[in-house]
Amino acid sequence: MKDGYFFGAGFLAAAAILFWLTGWPLALIAALLALFFLWFFRDPEREVPAAPGLVVSPADGVVTEAVRFESPTGPRQRISIFLSVFDVHVNRTPIAGAVTEIRYQKGKYLNAMDAASAVENEQNIVTVQGEGFEISFKQIAGLLARRIVFTPRLGEQLTRGQRIGMMKFGSRMDVILPAEAEIRVHKGQRVKGGLSILAVMPGVQA
């Protein structure tokens, strides 16, 4: 990604200047930071599952929660995914459909492992309607993540697994699903964005 090249080039330039001014110890640190940023902003290709009714993971990380809860509109299910600094941070849409809502919420920068972060932290809440049902997902800033990127516009049609933005550095992704969704993941499971199947919607046909 271009962010990786931007930060990587900057630190490589800093490494060259530091080597010229002070020698190799500080220059080595800058060079390692350049390699880290090039690696962090990686964007691997993924083979997105094509069967109807699938909800794929919008992010790489570890499932920290898969629960049922009561929302103002009735029972729903929530899957929470924690992204460490070692995970791919490119985000993808869980289903194909139209973006029906985008709501940005200012907030805190609590540790993304803290349950309160889902409510109190800075976040971007997106709803996508498609295949006869809708899902919402929250890009939630964490202790280190200080910038949330979401590129699609309201009303835009998305394909399942399409790249839609990223959260820079450690963060959290919550996926809100209909009550009837059949969850296919469990707490502690590692998932990959656009590839891992989080849930299946019964009765959806091609």
C-alpha cells in the first residue's frame, strides 16, 4: 500500500542521514522501522468465498467474542475481532450489498481488548444491505490505532470481500448479525479478512 511506501521511504531516508551523521546504531533502528512499516501495510490477495448467504470476516485477527444480545430493534448477534499490530489491517466488507449507513463516532482510545471500547472508543459504524438481510460492522480505534479509514460512499454497491479501508495499528472490529445467522467461528479462533467465514444466513439462494 502507498502508506507503507510513504513511511518506509521516510525512515530509509532518515537511516541514510543518521548513518552519515552518527554511524550505524541509530541508522539501523531507522532502517528496521522502515521494514516494519513496509510489512505492516501489506495487502495480500484473498480468494473470497462465493457461495450465497456467507458473511466473511472484515478483518484479520482473533475472535474475542461471539454472543447474542438485545438491540433496540430486537435480538442480534455480535462477533468481535481483535487486531494486533502484527495482523493485516486492511478491512473488507463482510457481504455484498449497498452501503445504507455510515456513522462516525468520536471517542476514547481504550485498549481494544476492553469490552468498554466497543461503546466508548472512536469508531466508524457501517451498515450494508444485501441478499435479503443487513449487517453492520464497527471499525473501532484501539490504544494505538489513531486513524480509521473508510473509502466507500453512502449508497455505493460493494462486492463481498471488497477492500473498504483500514485501521492503522492495533484495533477492533465488531460485526453485528441477524439473530438467525448461523455462527461458524468461536472465541479464540484466528480469522482472515475476506477469506474466513464468520456466519451463514439460512435460506439465502443465488
